[in-house]
Amino acid sequence: MAGRLVIIGAGQAGFALAAKLRALKDTRPITILGAEECLPYQRPPLSKKYLLGEMSFDRLLFRSESWYAENDVEIRLSAWVEEIDRTGRRVLLQDGSAVDYDTLVIATGATPRTLPAAIGGDLDGVYVVRDKRDADRLAEEMLPGRRLLIIGGGYIGLEAAAVARHLGLEVTLIEMADRILQRVASAETADIMRAIHVTHGVTILEKTGLTRLIGKAGKAGKVEAVELADGTVVPVDFVIAGIGVTPNDRLAATAGLETANGVVVDAFGRTSDPFIFAAGDCTLLPFEGARVRLESVQNAVDQAEAAAAVIAGGELPYLPKPWFWSDQYDVKLQIAGFNLGYDETVVRPGAREGAASVWYFRRGKFIAVDAINDAKAYVTGKKLIDLGRHPEKALLADPATDLKQLLL
């Protein structure tokens, strides 16, 4: 039997790797070190169905507590790792204990960026959305008629806006860039999503910066207003910052592993130390000749399972096939592929009202699709990417084209 595998991180990637090893009949001892007090759970529903009260927390757990014992997986909760000792092949915890490893996996995820304390980011009532504690605190704030300001027009900010409007809050969203979704989607997709939110009563202010958050009587305490870059003061009851994430690569960097805004791994999930692997949102991985971070549940699971297969003795590289999704109101946005470096888009009307898709091309080659309430476009786009096919743009733009013929 191989020596102990230690996994730092009890999120999607860490759990998926352990579960995959057991599915592969690998019997080595496994220890998962999780910083939170609860068993590993799904994060995406936290800011949606859990916050809406439509899903209890126990339904978010990947497995019940008994699964870990039955599969000989030791899980240590509230376990904060302080340091990786590569020479001694052990990890040192904040409580002074240490865990020896034969193979180590870093699955530490990413942390939401916070607003600087200098502009009021440390006031009460200023939140990010990452874990159960964040969702529980937000649930106490999400009351009908209250005024919410969301900073950041990415998917996190838009999803928070949708939940808040569903619960009857007044919502204003500000975005410093020229438009919402500027970093992750085309202008066409942004136009569609903006119109949906405006229809639902969200006030969206683009090209709008934030000067400061104002506490009561101008002192530290509960946030009560925000001052925008143009001098406008907007009264608020609370604030959500959705301004991106930072990969948790500190442990790797201080241990001397190669990092570059993420833990650098090869196609097999190995870091610059052959005894240490990494998976999930904390990693910078090879994709189509570049190094990228793919922040998604799909990548966390697929990359972790591919690394597990290598740890168990396999030799197949991980070939990312990205897909994402975002639920906002009754709108399902499904994304297949990765639009990095796109230089052209084609917009295709859907077969029913409210449906549409945006198809991305780079140097004439099809690379991704955003499907808004259009499952057929999503499935077709995903299959085309898997097959390496590049549909004719004129056919895509023509609503009379049956998407099935593109797969023949």
C-alpha cells in the first residue's frame, strides 16, 4: 500500500480527488485537512437556493459523515495549515501539530477580494460570498425593502442581484469598467443580461467607481451610505463586494513551489515538486498553449479526478473542456468552451422567446458559446468543441438553420 496522501483543502477539488481515488480502488491512507467547521459541501447553491431558503445545508454536503469512515478517509475540520515542510515531507498546522505525507495535494481554492479598509471596507455590513458563514450572515440582511449595493458586475454580482430582487430588496449594482461582464463575456451577452436585470428592477451603473463607504457618523461601525466617484452619495443598508478572487497560493509560494497568481501545475496536476500536486481554483494550468486559471466547479472536479488517476498510477494528461453555468431569475446561462482571446462573435436568436446564444471565434475557429435559456445551443456548441468542428458563421446566424445539421 502506498504512503499517506494529505489533501490541504476540503472544497470541491479536495473532496473530488479523495472520492476518485477510492473509486479507483486506491487504498492508501488519505487525510483531508479542512479549514471550516463543517464537512465538505457544494458552494454554488450557497448564494442561490440556500440563501433563498429553498435548500437546507445538509443537502449541500457531498457525503454524510459516515462516508468518510466507511471509505477510510480521515477528515480533520477547523484544521489550518501554517506551513509545508518539503524536506521533512509534512505539513505543520497552526495548533502546533504536524501531519506526515508521502504525496501532498494543494486544493486551497481562492478567496474573494475585499475592499480596502482605507475606504471603509472593514465596516459592518460589507460582505463577500464564499462560504456558509458568509451566506448565513447575508441571510439576516436579505429582508424585503432593504437597500443593497453590489460592487462588481461579474457573475457573482449579478447572481447576488437576482437573489436579492427575488427576496424583494432594492438593488443597485455598480461596475467600474465600461460594462458588466467585461472580463468574462462579450458585449452581446452583457447586453442580454443587463436587459434582464433592468426588467427585474435592478439599477445598473456602469463606468461608475467607488470613492468610499460611509459608516454612521462617519466613524467605524455599520455602513449606511456609499460615495461614488462622481460625488453621488447613495444610502444603503448593506454592501456585497463581487470584485474577483485571489488564488490561495501562499502555502505553495512560501514552500518554494512555482507560483504565478496561482500554483503552477503541469498537465498531470504536478507542481514543481514531484511529490506535490494541486487542483482547483488555486491552480494555474496549461490550456491551448497558455497558462490559465479556470474558476469553475467543472474544472475543480475534472482536474482533481485527473490528478487522482495519475496519483493512482495512470499517465493520462488532463485536457480541459471548460463549461460553466449561471442561474439568474428564471434565466439559465450555460457556457461551453473558454472564450479567451476571441476576436469575433455571432449572435443567434433562440427558438423561443427570451432565448439566444452568442458564439465566439478566434482567428476563424469556434471556441465557445454562451447559451441564454437555449439548451440546444449549449449542447450543440459543447459537442462541436469536443469534435473540433468549426461551424460556418452564416449558418449560425440564420435562425432557420437546424443546429443538428452542424454536427453531421
